[in-house]
Amino acid sequence: MKHPLKIAIGSDHGGFELKQQLIPYLASLGHAVTDVGTHSKDAVDYPRFAYAVASSVSSGRADVGIVIDGAGIGSAMTANKVPGVLAAACYNEALAKNSREHNNANVLTLGSGQIDLAAAKQIAYIFLTTECTADRHLARVKLIKEVEGRSMSGNDLSPEDVQRVAERVKQLLGGKSGSSAAIARPLSAEQVAKMIDHTLLKAEATPADVEKLCAEAKKHGFWSVCVNSAYVKQAKALLRDSRTKVCAVVGFPLGAMEPQIKSLETRKALRDGANEIDMVINIGALKARDDATVLRDIRGVVENCKDSRAICKVILETSLLNDEEKTRACQLSMKAGADFVKTSTGFSTGGATAEDIALMARTVASRKLGVKASGGVRTYADIVKMVNAGATRVGCSNSVKIMEEISTGVAQSGGKGY
């Protein structure tokens, strides 16, 4: 598995304390951890959270998942019902190693009644660092997946039938009727903050504005600040005692320059301290179906990022593209080795939509790229909508107001607390 990993973690009430203790440990290893709940010791049903973790892995929003209940068995059973998931209940290091080395498991389930924190840490570490590489084991994993495929096709269900069944499962697990809204769950202030790239890209931004941006990011614990490359050095200095990262835009906002220029801008931003690069795709080349140029354009930035262990996000400017072009742009981003695809610059004719996020998430799921929603994300409700559609990161300049909205506990609809 590539490192660092995107990890989805969940538990029922019985596993809540162990989950809360395990999350800081996983983060200390450098992994990006998303807590899907539960968020208290109130009694809940473990299948809901096992499904939330498994669907994150199945969709590509997470590389691996960890679920904790009392015994770890029921969560494994639930997770293994989700296509593409290979879940293993492990109670010691040997089982963790075997589940990865022999079975290529992508979801680990733990029993809080069977192990303590020290054992959980060791089991998780072995699970996350062991690879399945032997041809004989990979061949057997392939057989497991073929069994899953035969099981799904043996019922002679049409794609429409499969979709209806999937939606019904979501409804039942969500405890409500409806479609995607049925499984929507509130996001905590901490969860929201760790998804936000706090953004300041306007042409008239001053060093004083950047200083204010960084102070806000430190106060609220945002994942990163996103600035024009000229301000990377300043932002890095201001955030030196913070976990908040520095993201720089490259080829912004039009993307219509030679690949060499984007590579040069990337190298300079990385030398100045950028941890992540958001580069604008060559939109004209994409629309002209000059895929070779688009691929070279992205790859030049990606290779520089990899040399510096930085993240590369590819901005598609979805408002200017049709669905075929969006799909092709995602495919080229995967081929080039990018880490994320991103909807928009916020400077064109439109921003992020849930439909575009869903399309992008489906397209990149096989390579487990992240999906960033940017442009027009202004409220807590906007963030929840994007996350439910498949977004794993959000770029916005209205971040502070969103955090204030959460802290007041007043939702946009109905005035009920979050």
C-alpha cells in the first residue's frame, strides 16, 4: 500500500473509546484519518458504521478501513457485503500479517472486548505496513473476487436492479427513506476543519491578507492554506509551529501555458515550502483531444511533487467541460500519477456541483484518488452535500464563517443543532 494512507475508521458504542485512542496513533504515523462515527458512547448499531467504513474503501475515498465493535466479527460480516471489500477480523499480529500478506485485506476489524490499546496499535501497524506481493497469494485473491463477481451476476439482475438494491440498502442502514440524503450524517467541526483548504487566491491579496489567512487556519485547525505561489514562503514561515499545510496553485487560473512553465513554478513553490500543489489542467488541449499534451502537462507537475513527497491535485475546471471531457481528464490524471482531481478554480463560469463530484469519484475510484470540491462551497450544508457525493477535500474562502455556523449549532434548514 502507498504511504501515507487515507484511512476511514468507525466503531459502535462498544468500540468508541478504543477508536478515540487509536486515531491519534494513526495520525502520528502520517496517515490521513477520517472518523465516520460513532461520536459518543450512546448505543448504536455496528452495521451502520461498518457499512460507512466499507463504502469509503469501496468508493476509493479511503485506501483502507478500520472498524471496532465488541468482538470485531459482526463488523467484518457487514463490511464483506460491500463490493470490493475484503475485511478481516484480527486479534493478534500474526492474523494481521496473514490477512494482508495472503488475502490482501483492505478493512481491518477489531474487537474492543478482546484486545487492549497496545495490541490494537501493533495489529493496526502490521496491517498497514504489510504487502501482498507473492503471485500465489495474488492469484487466490483474484479467485475471491471472481466468486464475488459470480455471486453478483448469478441473480441475472439488470444494472437498474443492482442500483435499486444498493439504494435500498443505504436507506435501511441510514434508518430513513430517500436516496443519498438518507445516509447523510452530520460532520463535526473537527471533521470539517480537517477537510478544508482555506483559500486566498484573489489578485488583490496582500501580505497582510495572507497573515490573516494563516492565523485563521491555525485557530480553526484547517488542513491547509491555499495561496498563490508568490506567498508560499510567507505562509510557510507563519505556519511553522502548526500542523496546517501550505498548498500552492500552479498555472492558475487558466492553465494555458507550456508544461515547462508549470514545472518551474511547481519546483519553486516546493522549494519555498509547499506541501501540496493544485495545478490547472490545459483545458484547451483537453477539449481538442490532445491527450498527449494534457498527460505531459500533468506528469511534469506530478513528478516534481513526488520528488518532494508533496501532493498533486489536478484542477479540471468542470464548468467548461462536458461529462466525457471530465471523465477523460480524470483518467489522464490517474495515468499521470496525480493524488487528487479537483473541480474548479473558482474563477470561471461555475464551481463544484454534487453531480460532478459523483462522476469524478466514480471515475477515480479504481486508483483511489482524492476528490476536491472547490468553487461555490460557502456553507456547512454545501460541505455535507459534497462529502455525500464523494468529496474528500474542500477548498473554500468562506471557511471561517462555516466554522462559526457549526459552532452556533444552527443549521441552515430548520434551526436545529448540528
